[in-house]
Amino acid sequence: MYSAIAANKRKTVFMMLFFVLLVAALGWIVGQWYGQPAITPYVLAGTLVYVLISYYSSSRLAMRMNGAHQIEKRDNPRLWRIVENLSITNGMPMPKVYVIDDPAPNAFATGRNPQHAIVGATTGILDMLDDSELEGVMAHEMGHVKNYDIRVSMVAFALVAVISIMADIMLRLTWYRSSDDNDSSSSSIFFVIGIIAAILAPIIATLIQLAISRRREFLADATGALTTRYPEGLASALDKIGKYGRPLKRQNPSTAHLFFANPLKKGAVAALFSTHPPVEDRIARLNEMGRKA
């Protein structure tokens, strides 16, 4: 389990570095295209400001978007005690606990660090799972908090947004450039490069974000199994959700990466751009961990 955690962390770092390089490359292309090479540092600075705004404001917004409400111990002692015990086991502060009134079996976590964390579950998953399965799911969500996965996801989401905005600006400027600017061969080359970059960059960025999110799900599975010392509980929960799961009533693609299982409608395109790896793959890895434990 420790090797799985370490491998996923390394791969995520490499993908985030590639993300930043992609933003810098787009800034450089725009600067070369318009004869303003000094624009790249300003692009990176603007990206940092946008990321910081998303970093500090996204958690509460995500809870409102999905209709989640905060609970206290008296509202659901079972869920509260499980989260409290896991917090003690992990040596972490007790996070805020939320519930979504939805029959779809799912759970979620958000927050930029353990001191500002939120974890929760839908009413559907509370009804479906037994205590050991629910503990496995919440250990997974606490694993996201412990590993600072939400921070990584928020940064990745913000970078995708920045890249999409830059690509849109590049496409719009392309069509409105005067013919005088396109006389030289070098301008023509950057014109073609700019068009290709504007089209491909958002696609590449989205795929990188999805790859990061999927890696973090495997990492949280490994962390959760390590916390409970019972991978079979989490595997059983995944098996039930895979068989009897359903989409959430409130579906928000922008917050799908916060959930334990894919909260969106299933389909070929949805599977390709899903923020979650296939349930079968997650179960297989957990069963392998159980055999090696």
C-alpha cells in the first residue's frame, strides 16, 4: 500500500509540472505571435492570481452547488462517530460533516487543507452500506484530505479554466488580426501554431486534469485501506455502488471530482472524460492490497 501511495504522488507531481509548462508555452506563443515575448511572466502571474481565488473560495461554493448541508453529532451519530474515529486514527482535526439529501449512493470531500476540510455523504450511501463499508468510504474521503488531494484538484481545475480562456482569446484574436500582421513568413508560422495550440490546449489540459483526478482516486483508495487495515470493506462498498449506483439529482460536472464515485450520467463519452477510474479497476487494486497485507 505504501508503494501505491508513493507512486501516485510522483506521477501527480509530474503531471502538475506539465500543466504549468503548458500554460507557459501558450503564453510564449502569444508573446511571439504579437512580438511581445515579455508577456509570458504576466500570463503566469495572472494564472497564479486566478488559482489563489479558486483556492480560497471553491469549497463553500461547491457545497451550495450540490445542495449539501452541515450536520452535528445529534443529526446523524453514526456518520459523525465514523468520521471522528477516523480523524483520531489519522491524527487530523475533525472536519466539518455535511449530508446531501439524495438517494444516489455517494460521498465527498473538499477543503484546501485538513484545518479547513469538509467530508460528507448522501442519504443514499448511508442507507445502502453497513458500518465497515461506510468506514472504508469515509476513510477514502479522509485520505483525500490527508493527502491534500483537494488542493491539487482545485489547482488543476483552475489551470484548465485558465488554459481554456487563453485558447478562446487566441482563437478570437486570430480572426480579428489585420492582414498586415500576416505578411511575413514568421507571422504565418505563428498564426498556424496559434490555431493548433488554441484547439488542442484545452483538450490536453482537460485530459491532464482527468488523469490527475483518477490518480488521486487510486491514492485515496490506498490511503483509506491503510487507515482501516481492511481493504475488503472499501472494495465491498465499491461493488455495491457499481451495481446499484445512480447519478445525483443535482449534476455539476465542475464538482464531479469531489465525489467518491462518478456522480454524472453514464455513457461512452462520459466514461472517456470521467474524473474517476473504472470501479472494477479500483476493486481489483484493493483486493490485491488485501492479499499482500
